Amino acid sequence: MQSIKSVAAEGLKERMTFHSDYCNKHTFTRGNEDIVKPVRMMILNGKVVCPRCELDKHEKKFQKDLESQIDFRQRTKKFNMLEKHSMFRDRTVSQATFDNYNVVEPEETKNKQRMVELFGYLQKGEVFNVFLQGLPGVGKSHLGYAALKALNVPPDPDNPKDMGKSCLFINMEEAASAIKDSFSNKESKYTESYVTQLMGDADYLVIDDLGAETGSEHSDSRASDFIHRLIYKVTSARQDKATIYTTNLTSKKLYQMYDSKLVSRIMQKQQYIVFKETSDKREMELPF
Ligand SMILES: [Zn+2]
């Protein structure tokens, strides 16, 4: 019985025969001199080729493929940010899309249309902020997340310069409590600098439920220095990037809670989507 090796060699012999020409591109070094080492050409599948050149070509291609695979994995990191690093109060928000935003009341229809329209401008690269304001449960977070989902574009595998778009959804209360926890828990990765850097880096960011992180939504007290510092850091890093805010707070409440310099910074380049009539979508219909 023939071994696999000899069968392969037979097959190779059939397709490859030596040619009388030599390839003179290959050299070796002796002392300071490059000396040409002629390599005998072969006929491979009917074509005259130099085996060394063929090998180099394959090696280069292999190297390039490997590099582009590594590079692509690197590039998809940005794209994966939304799923990997978002912080939710209510995890179901991560299922939100424009399609599954149920419109019942006219205001919802209008506001959804407006968000879709603003998404279109953001996608084209325009930079502005969006402020979704209204009572809890009207679907502000849903629309914010839906916009991110639509803006979250993976990198083009064929264009090594394309990094895709990174999106991040951060519920402010979750973020603030994770950071506070890291003050005493040295194992936690959610340090102030880690979280603020994430929020600053994302191409598109939703700051969800602005105001809830202060813990004084229902009182007259002001946000702490810590919260002020947090929002300052994030907004400074995002001056040339789009941020979508959702909040239950009225402008009066905003000014009462945060210092006015911070509020005016948040309100820069702002587009407003306000819910006044929509009822709480989370309320179930109960028979009593
Ligand atoms: Zn060659």
C-alpha cells in the first residue's frame, strides 16, 4: 500500500515539472556581498513559475490575512461597545428598536418620527445633542436606545481604515452607583476614570435618566460635587460628539439641581423631543 506522502508526491510530480529557465531574483549574503542564487523554474498547472517566488507570495498573503483578521477584531471592538459596556437600569431596554416602539397616541407618532429624522442627521455626521424629556414610562429610553442600535455600524471588513461606529447607553443612576461602589471596592473596574472615559469615547452616547443619579429628584436638594464632576468630565470629552439625554426633569428642576454653567453646557446644540400627553407605557391593564 502506498503511503499518503508518496501519493501526494505522485500528484505533485504530475502537475509540476522542471523548466529550463531560472529565476534570478533570489540572493544570499556572503560577507558584504549579495550573491544571486538562481532558482530553477517549474511548470505548475501548466504555468511556468519560480517555486521560491510562489512560496514568498503565499507567505505574504498568509501574513496579510492574519494581520487583517487581527486588525478587524481590533476594529470590531468599537462596534461591540454597545452590547458589552452599556449600563442599564432596566435590561429590557436593550431589545428596543424603532420597529418595536409601539405608537398609540399621536404624540408618540410625532416623537418617534422626530427621533428617526434626527437619527438620519446624526448618521450623516451632524453633531448635536438630543433631549428626550417627559414623565417616566413614555418610552424615552426606548427611543434613545433604538437610535443607538441604528447608529451602531460595524466596520467595513474590506476597508482597513473604517472603524465602524461605537455607541453606548449609560443609565446615570447605575453609573454613579457603580463608581461610588468602586471607591471602597478596589476590585471593581468601574472607577470614575474608567466610566467617564468610556462615556467620553463613544461616538454616540445615551445618558439615560439624567437627574435620577442625584437621588434628589423628588427633593429640593442639589446634586453633589461628585455628580457635577462626573457630568462635567463627560460633557467636556464630548464637545464634538452627539449625546442623547433622557430625563424626567423639567428645565426648572434642572437649574435647581445642577449649577447653571453645567445646565447650559448640557443644553448646547440641543434638539428637544418632549412628551406631554403620552401616558405611562409600562402600566399594565389591570382588572381593578
Ligand atoms: Zn523566484
